[in-house]
Amino acid sequence: MATSPDSPRPSALHASTTSQRGQPKTVTSEALLGTDGQLIIEHNGQQYRLRRTRHNKLILTL
């Protein structure tokens, strides 16, 4: 995808998801998933489920 000099850079588009140093924020899976162990993420009109498995792994499904 071509960008013009006036186009915002991807890092500028996602500034709310980065720390002040430009590094991605760190969030624990416990903080995201809570006691239920799962979370629904809406992205581009689709819902994805992020869940913790019984083997303490993470899986993302549509």
C-alpha cells in the first residue's frame, strides 16, 4: 500500500496502544481474561474469542 507524505504513519494511528517510549503496552492475561478465562475481541465487524485453555495456553478463535 502506497502512502503519501501526508498519510499518518501506522505508529501514529495506534498511539493509544503504545507507551510513551513507543513500546507496546504490556497487559497480563489475568487482567484481560479475568476469572472467567475468556474475552471477546471485536475487530472489523467480527468477534474473536481469546480464552485460556485447561493447559494454561491462550487460543484465539473466530
